[in-house]
Amino acid sequence: MVQYQGFPSLVTVTVAPAPTLVSIAITPASPSIVSGNSVQLTATGTYSDSSTANLTGSVTWAVPLCSPPLITTGSITPAGLFTGNSPVLGGSCAVTATKGAIIGIDTVTITP
């Protein structure tokens, strides 16, 4: 209880729940690079209150699949820098950005 000029006064404080992450978008969307080159990817989170935030440094980046396998390879740094190699045929790699149970997916095309 709070007192104001000697009189008791009640103060009600309402705490709203923190917004929750609902999706992750990776940009640029569907980039294309030449084999041996890199592209900087950015992860942007959208929250339940429609706000957004750059999550690039706080997501877990992965390259779960490249096609054709054994010919096309890709790697990504914790900061979102993707490097791809596909010296013969060209190909593509899936890239994911994960935070908790939320996953964003993009595809990088690699040309020879």
C-alpha cells in the first residue's frame, strides 16, 4: 500500500506477458552466388505483437542439405556468412536459422 499525503492509496500494476517469437525470415530471399563465393544472410524475427528484431547473431545457423550431394557443398558461420561450392554442375543448398522451436528456411543457388 502506498500513502499519499498521509492517506492510504492502492496502486494496481499490470504486467503484460513478453511477446513471443512466431517466425524467422532469412534475407536476401533465395540468393544466387558463383561457386567459391559468399553471401551474408540476415535472420529477422517477428514476434506475437508484430514487432521485429534482427536475430542474425542469436540464431543457430545450419546447412542441412545441398543438391546434388557430394558435388555441391555449403557452409555457414555463426554470423550468417554462407559460402558455397559447386564447381561442375551448379546446385543449391538449404539454409536454416533456428531459435528455440522456430525455424526459418532459405535456399541459396550456386552456379559454377
